[in-house]
Amino acid sequence: MYARRRRAYFLLMGGCLVLFVSAWGFVRLWSVPAAVGMCVVAMVIPPVAAMIANRRGPDDRWWDDPSGDPQSDEWWDELDGKRRRDE
């Protein structure tokens, strides 16, 4: 899952760079409004790429990792119904 998110991030950021460089490298020679529009699209891509790279997939079980505090872990496991508390 991590490799897929990383690949998507780099593809989006590469597309952002291509849009920005091509907009001011040669598109502006034919149409300045088109170059500005390409830059606006390129401006929106980095936040979207960051959200895609940092999202958690259904297989990422980060909330189940133990915290290191046995009492806290036991309490959370009891709330989640993983272990029955012996009383």
C-alpha cells in the first residue's frame, strides 16, 4: 500500500512540475490565459497529492498498535472487546 501511495504522489507532483514548466516555457507564447490556467491547476495538485500520500488504506491498522503502556493497552482492548477483563 505504501508503494502505491508513494507512486501516486510522485506522479501527481511530476505532473504539477510539467504543467508549471510547460506553462511558462512555451504555452505563454501562444496564450497567456491558458498558461495562467495551467498554473492554477498546478497550484491545486500539491495539496491533493499530500492527501493521497497520507491517507490510510483499509489494510493499514495503525490504531491497533500497542502504545507501550500495559494498563492503557488493556483498557483500550477491553473497550474494543478484544479481551475480557477477569474480575
